[in-house]
Amino acid sequence: MMKRLCLIPLLTLSAQALDYPYVTAEPQKTGWPLTAEERAYVVDKPEYERRPGRESNKHLPQLWPVVPSAGFFGGDSWLKLHEAHVKTVQENKGPVDVLLVGDSITIQWGDSWKKQFPDLKAVNIGIGGDKTQNVLWRLDHGGVEGLQPKAIVLMIGNNNMFFTPETGVEAAAKGIQMCVKNLREKFSNAPLVLAKILPAHAPGVRFYEDIKLTNAALDALKFESDTKVRVIDLWSDFTNADGSQKKDLFTPDNIHLSPAGYAVYAARLKPLFEVMLAGKPLPAQPANKEASAASAPSSPPAKAAPTVSAPKAAAGIVLKSKPVLTYPYAPYNEGKMDPQLTGWPLSAEELAWVTKGEYTRKPGHEAQKHLPEMWPLVPTAAHWQAKDGSDANAWIENHATCIEKVQATKDGIDVALIGDSITQYLGGGFDGVPFNAAWQKHFGAMKTANLGIGGDRVENVLWRLDHGALDGVSPRVVVLLIGTNNGPLISANGVPVESVARSIQLCVQNIRARCPESQVVLVKILPAFAPGSAVHEDTKRINTTLDALKLDADSHVHLLDLTRDFTNDDGSLKPALYSDGHLHLSPEGYEVLASKLHPIVTAFVKG
């Protein structure tokens, strides 16, 4: 009897293109298909669990962008996108005109590519949300195996900006450099166009400024020393003279490109394709490296040791507050991290401390450990880059302005609002914007103090409460709406849902201790993004965990859940209530928020 042969799929183990600066615990460094062990590794472990150093609980963020790591959307959803690209690559083995590599800006070429380059055969392996480390992993795991591109276009790095507060911009630039090296090793004969990161958001926003700094750091890496690499800087094509985006070139999220934006991008690529696809050498890089006047300088002058000035706002105000809570991280309570745990004004030591980047002040960083479970539970001042380029922390000035406003109206405050941008945009806060129409309609007769600061997370509010935010005042009602900005750190950095809910509880307890006569209305985190997305689902889990904490067992604490008011029956957001479609509120959204708060707040103020 003839034995039946067991056919096992051939594992194509391609040689690793590069020597990476850290050897992770990943069981299969290269090749496709994946072994069962490797598949489990990238499907069962969120990306933050696979970062360099995580296996020994070391915090090594400078290595994240330069060491391959599979992406993660939950389960195998990211891997399925990679698998689809591998299938496309295998179906197009051999010569192709252009290989497109990148993130969502690359994959969304779509019809614009067909319109701009109808005669070119292109293989597009962009994946939305990808960072440099994800591209490196895909390149080493069958992502381009068997292709013979005549030209390559790489644009990557935008999503690394979410992590530059931890990694630094230089590491992000080196991650891009590693992607270029990987592609050049694999396709030594194919010329490569590296497109610098496009502007996102607006001048003064950290994300925007870090893109500028990363692009400047790319210049120092001397890509032009390789005659087959051309760097193109699109900054001036996509920005106005004042650095703001040309809005018609972007979608409403201020990140992705409109068809008009892709047309501008294509116009810069066309003359390069004409040369590359004809097999001609690239002309010499222009002497000015095509750097835009809007870009940051490639070699910033060395700075002297920073001298940090005290905030101008709240000058002369002295608030001798005492600790009211013991936080669950002993080094913080013992003063081994933050040199000034409470009170206002800030000491010189404290001013120097809060000038450091926020991530360098998080629990665990002082011991080079990754302790995300502690991040929301320990007070931390946020950090905004000063618009004048100085070393000052602009966020502290905003906090000081809030203190100044509260102290100026401390007698008889009806409502104090504390939170992030959703609270800030009610108006009346540090930025001088008047109260919006919804608040004026429902609360115009009440004395309101708005302490909302955009971008704040729970740990930032805890710090503000301990540093004078409500000292010496007793509002009739305190409205707290916080936690939205903690959501993205759950899937990205492994912050536990339970820690976020517990930290909101700490905020409530802090307010109750400082303002014992005040009623506290805790508005649960409003729905954000689409159902199924990590932030949307994590927000739901935080709110559910809050219920289990039974905060309203305290007769002075009242929970307000507006989920049903902001979502349809299928869980999707009501788009008319959001100005950006997924996060911030429109005038209609603020009307819903204010109208739901009105009967609760009015009852307490009149009572």
C-alpha cells in the first residue's frame, strides 16, 4: 500500500535585511507564511507587549521605531490586511512599475492613482495606522517577496508622532531611515523616493511641530549620499505662508489627503517617474534639499541651559493646599519624583520638573520601567510646547490662567467645569473665548468658572487639583468630564481600563475632599469614534467599570450617562452632534450636553 504524502506548506525564510539594534523575543524574525508560534505571538499580544525591552519590563522607547513589530488592531485584523497584501504581491511577482509603501496616506491613493497614473502598474502595500516598525516587520515577512519594482515610493512616520513624546523625534527619523535601508537592501537596483511627512493639524499643535522636527532630523541622515534615493519635501506644497494647511488639499481630519491633495503629490512624483521608469539615473539632489521655509531648521542652534520663568498668570496668588489623597505609587508620595506635590505658586524646582517632557515624568520612567497601570493614578502636569520656542511649558500658563479666573470670581461660583477640550470649548476658559450658545442659553444667569484644558487626561486633572485649581472656593456644583484622552493609551500602551476608571474615582474623591459642600456631577466619557474601534470600545469599558465603583453611593456625587443621547440604536455616533464626525462636539452636540446638565445643575444651585 502506498503511503500518502503529507504536504506541508513551504516556509520561505528570506534573509533578514538588516541588523536591528535590539533582539526581541519574537520567534520568527523573517519569512512567510508564519509559524503557529509566530502567529500566536503577533495575534495574542498587543503591540505594546512586543516592544523592545517589554520582555524584561524595561522602558526603551528610543528603540520602538527602529525594531520590527507587527501592528495590532485587536485579534488578527491587522494581520489579515498584511496577508491580503502578501497575496497581492504574490499575484504580481516579477516586474512592476512602482511599489508604494506606507500608511493610510499611501493606501488611500485609490482612484486618484488611477487618474494621475493610468498607465503605471503599481503595487500598493500601505496599511492605515502603520508606524515605521510595522513597515519593517512587513518588509521582513513576505510583504514584498518576489517583486521587481522599477521605482519605490515611501512615505511613513505620521503615526509615529503619537509616540514622539516618549521616543523623541530623532528615533522616529531613524525608523524612517531603517525603512529606507531595508528597501535598498531588498531592491538595490530600484531608485527610491522618500517623501517627508506631510503637515498634520496646525502650527503650535504638538503633532504638527513634531512632524517638522522629524523632517528636519531626516536631513541630518544624509539620504542623498545614496544616488538612488531622492528625498522630496512637500511642506510648501501643502501649507500656506503662515504654516497653516491648505485646507482644500486635506480631508476634514486635517491628516488625510483630498483628491486635490493627491493631485499635488502626483505632480511632484511625475517628473521623477519619467526619469526612474526610463532607467535613467536620478539627477543630483538640489543644493537646498528642497527644504521649505516652513520646515524646522535641520541644525538648530545649541541651547543654553534653560531658564524657566514663572507663569505670568496668577502672579502673587498663594495657595497653601495640602495633600488630600495618598496615591498608589510610593515614590511619588515620598517626593522622590515630583519635587512639589501640592500648592501654588510653583517652586523653581517644580518649574524645572514640569518643563521636562510629560512622558519622562511618568511613574516607572525614573526606574526605566514600563508601568502603564500607574500612569493615570499619579498626578502629572501635562506639557505643551511654548509657541515662542522657549523652554517654558505653555500648559502651566493655561493652568495658571484658570487659577486666576477662579480666584477672581471665587465668591459665589455656581458651577465649576473641569475637563479636557470638550469642556474647554464650552467657553469662558483660559483661552478667552466666550461661553458658547448652548451654555449661554441654559446657564447664562449662573456664575461659571471653566477650568477645561484641551488634551488633558485624568492624571493632569489630579495634578491641577493638587496645585491650586479649586483651592479656597466652594462652587455649588462641580461638573467633571474627563477620560477621553486616556482611551487611546489603553490599546497603544497597555494602560488598564480599571486604572482609568479608578483614576476618575480619585478625581471625584479629590474634589470632594477640597470642596466638601459642593455637589459633583460626573459626566461619563462621551462616545467617540466608530463602534468596533479600540477607543470606542475601551470608552464603553471604562464607563462600565465606573458603574461598578458605585461613586454615587456618596449623596454629593451624581453620574450622568449620555451614551444614548449621542449614539444611534446600532451604537454608531450621531454625526450631527460632532464637529469632526468622531470626537469633538458640534453646536448641536453642545446643546444636547447643556440641556441634559440643566435640570440637574439648576436643582442644586437653587436648592
